[in-house]
Amino acid sequence: MSTSRVPRQIATANSGSTSSTVNGVVRKSNRDSMSFGIRKSSTGSVASFSSTAPVHQQQQQAEIQPPVQSHRFSALSPSKGLKLLTPKMSLPAPRASGSSNQTIQQVMASPSSSRQSLINTPSPAPSSVDEEELLGDEEMMQYIKRQHAKKLATGVSQSELDAMLKFPEPKPPVQPLTPQAMLKSNQTPYLSEYERKEILDFPSIYYAGATSAKNPATLDNSTNNHGYDDERGDYLVVTHDHLAYRYEIIDTLGKGSFGQVLHCRDHCSGESVAIKIIRNKKRFHHQALVEIKILDSLRKWDQEEKYHVIKMTEHFYFRGHLCIAMELLSINLYELIKANGFVGFTTALIRRFTSQMLQSLALMRHHRIVHCDLKPENVLLRHPAKSAIKVIDFGSSCFEHEKIYTYIQSRFYRSPEVILGMNYHMAIDMWSLGCILAELYTGFPIFPGENEQEQLSCIMEVLGVPDKDFINRSSRKRLFFDTTGAPRPVVNSKGRRRRPATKTLAQVLRCDDELFLDFISKCLVWDPERRLKPQAALRHPFVTASRRSKIASPTPSSTAKSLLTSTTNSFSSRSSKQVLETPKKSLISAPTPLTARSTRVATGNTVPNTPSSSGIAHATLGSSTRSYRASQSQSVSYHSSRTMAAK
């Protein structure tokens, strides 16, 4: 993607390869673009969602743990107040899009009997992570405090630093007008001829964007959607104009092959939201319907928001575009890594992120959902100063028995079975998780292949050559192995050739934490059947370590601001507390959701850029590109701007 990386949920899009230098090391933007290689061409096959239900319910139910009272997030939580929205309320569409509305109603209709039994199956209970949350939030504040100290030394004012950590505050909701009342008001002269007719399709008018520089749409000329779209089918965004006479466009969080993700103000509820506006093309519209189906199911399965998955608030049609409204989140984990200078994090904070991602994966596994694009750009902070996260971008996701694509996952996080063209299932997400954890520790991707051939070489460099039986099950084995089963030689652009089994995982990570290494090694297993599963992973000693250690309750400050402005050494006393973590060679600078936000449009990230000081992007439209990766093409989450590199 060619857009700067948005810290929120943005789907990945195609972006040109870029490069940047970090500590003298050139990072090539080298991400694979995800192409939609559709196996099933008929829209009806997706709309029906009828398929045999999986037969693992008894085993899954045996893994279910008793429910545990989960913590509540602070009042700063970006999702607070979104419950005011009607979950499935769809705004009326223009008359021309009636057929589209009928299509989405079919997809959102009640699932088949086999799927219904799954939906009614209780989700696995999340584990208690109160102590992890405590340690994670404390460490986040330490990072921020160190980063702010550096910035203060360069002349940045404290008020500017505080502003960077602010999350968009809700505003009082607006009393709606009827279309007739709006047409009689003093705002009528600001409406185009097209809008004066269009507005009659909307029963309630909350916002009309009267002061914005509206596009001069034409009723008589239907070219490019009456002038509302560009030649690609993307909606032409106008800041402070309206979407569906309800949402005010504040900013663009990111762009992708699927469309765009926008930061908007919902004048019905007063809340800030992220809206993914899908390109006006059939194939993207078709996939968005699948995404809506999955997001709607996740909302039902996680009504109390305990499983760390993005929350869809509603979906609607506007000017021929399918729009998905989601909660607004903060920066993504790639941006956090970048803000820390690509030096990585301690295992204490990684543990906190790990347990939350595992809970989301456990929920997905329980209901047979494959995410298909888990990566740092698709994991967002809920608030810039907290360690709570959410998994976003279900634009490439599918139910395990309804797989559509043959080419999935961003290259650095792509599992061997997908590279080799084998059948895949939910285990591909656990492979991606292992890659993410390694990157959180080192600051760089563990398998940074320039193309698929080198990607597999990177994997074999650490894991060795896979068994011949595994290779023989591959439909693409001739691309990577000769007739004897030996890997074909691969030389990258720097003239480097990687040799199998020449490095250990400990050497690559430069880590001696045995529990952490063991956890990652169980995620990075050639055979997907032997790979660690989410529920078992939640019981792994690395994940449960902090729960076994008794820690004293720290004295929390009332707000993040008081922690940041305090000049006392409040953290020094806490540092003596015993925390199970691997010390890093250098201190990690604070995550600057702030910095990312203010410079968001300037960077060329493919992951949704961090919204300007006002807000942060989040869920499916990733468009900011990781400086050292190539933009990838299609994730539909709104913030990951890092894109998938070219094949």
C-alpha cells in the first residue's frame, strides 16, 4: 500500500516496495501482496454458508474452562460507549443499491443448521490475566516515560506529549432531523442536486457536511458513480463531509486493495469510529460480505469483549459502497516496534500480548474460523498508553470448511503449508503467532524472505529440511525442491544463500529464556498437526509464568497523565519487584502512539497510519507499510498499514 501506516485496524493493500535505514541496516519493504485467488467463483456459494459442521465439539468442550470474572478497562477505553449503537442497524441505501442490500441480507441471514449449532456452542472461557495486565500496563508506562524524557530534552513541551496520548473523546449525540426538515433548513444551499434527491432515502439526518468541499456530483452523468468514485472504484473521500448523513469523515486511516478505512465521528452516538469503505468492485464487495458474516458472528460470541477481537458496530450501504463501522483502536504492534527503535521488548510485555492473542485464537478455533492474515499490523492497542490489544482485519478470514483463497497470509508470517500449496486450516494462525512473538523480541521479522523461495529458505535455515513425506504432500514441491527432495539453491538480492539447519532458534533470537524459546519452537513446527493449539498454548509455562508469581499490587496513578508528568522516580521502586522477563540489551523507548499519529500521513506505510492527534485507526484496512517490507495487498482491516510484499 502506498499509504502511511495507520495505527489502527486497516486492511493491507498493495503498496510499492520502500526501504528505510534503521541503525545502519537497510530494511526493505518486502511484503507479499495477498492476491485473491478464488477457488469458488460463485457468489452464492459464499452467501449460502452451508456446509458440514466440524466434528470436534466434544474435544473443544472438554477444553472449556469455567468462566472467570474479567477485568474492566478504564474509562479511556476507546470502545466505551459504542454499546449505544444498535448492533445490526443498517442505514437505508440509495435506491440504486437495492439489489446489493438484498444480497447482504442473504449473507447475513441465519446460518444453516450445521452452522447454527456452532453459533450456539458456548465459547471457551478466557483465562484471568489481571496480573499480566498489571505488569504489561506498568511496562508500557515505563517505555512511554523514557520516550517522553528524551523528547522533553529536545524541547518538546509536556502539553504536546500529553496530547499525543489522548484518545478521541465522545461528544454529545445530535438530535436527528427528517429529510423534509433538512431540505427546509438553512443548510439546503450547501447540498448538491444529487444530495437533495438522495437524502430522501434516509429517515434520520444527523449530519450533512454543510461546510465541507463536497464533490460536484451529477445526476445526469453516471460515470464513475456520478463522480463519487475514482477510476479504481474507490470512494473519493472529502474531509468533514458525511457518510450516510450520520458519520462525519475526520481522517483517512489507511488504504488497501479492498478500499479505505476512515476515522469518523458518529453524530448519532457521539463516538469516534473506524469505517471501512469497500471499493465499488464486485470481488471486493463479495469478500466484504464474508467479513461481515464473520464479524457479526464474533460479536455474538464475544458480547462482553473478553476475547480481544475487533468489534463491528454496524454495516450499511452508501452510494454503492458497502461500509463496515468498527470501534476505533490505537496503534498496531508494528508501529509499537517501530516507535521503540526496532530493538524489541522484554518477555514480560510479550507474555501479556501473547495471552490476549491466544484468547482470540482460542475463540476462533472453537468456532472453526481461520484468520489468514495474523501479523503485527493486524494487532492493535486498545489505548495508546495501555497493554490491552485486539485482533483486527478479518477481510481474508474464512470458516475452516469454507476456504476460498489459495494464496493467503503476509509473506513473513506465511506458514509452510500455504507456501507449499497444501491444504491448510487453523494451524496457520499459530505459525503466524510464533513469527510475531519472535519479531516482538528482536524487532525484526524472523523469516524475512524476499520472495516465496527465499521465505522457505529462511525457514529451513532454522528448522532444517522437512520430512520427505511432508514435501511429497505439496502441490508446489518442484518450485522449492529437486527430484531427490533437496532444497533448490536460492540467492537473494544481496548475494546471500541460506543453508538449512545452520542456525538455532536461540541464535536467531539471541535469547536464553528457555520457556520463551520452547513456546515459539512449538508454534514453528513444519507439520501443522503437531503445532501447538491455542488452548494448550494458554497452559504453557511461558504464558502462565506471571500468574504463578505473587506480585505486590502497585499503586496505580489515577491517570496516564499523572504518571507521565510526575518527575518522581515512581517506577524505580517497582523495578525491584520480581518480574519474569528476559532483560534486553538496551532500553526500549516508549511506544509513541503519539508520534505515529502526528506523522501519519507523511510516512508511506501500508498499515493504516496512526490518526492524527485526534485518533487512532484500527481494524481492517491496513495501509501503512512497514519500512522494511513491501506492501501487501489485501487485508481488509483498517489499520495495518504494513502491506504484503510482492510474491
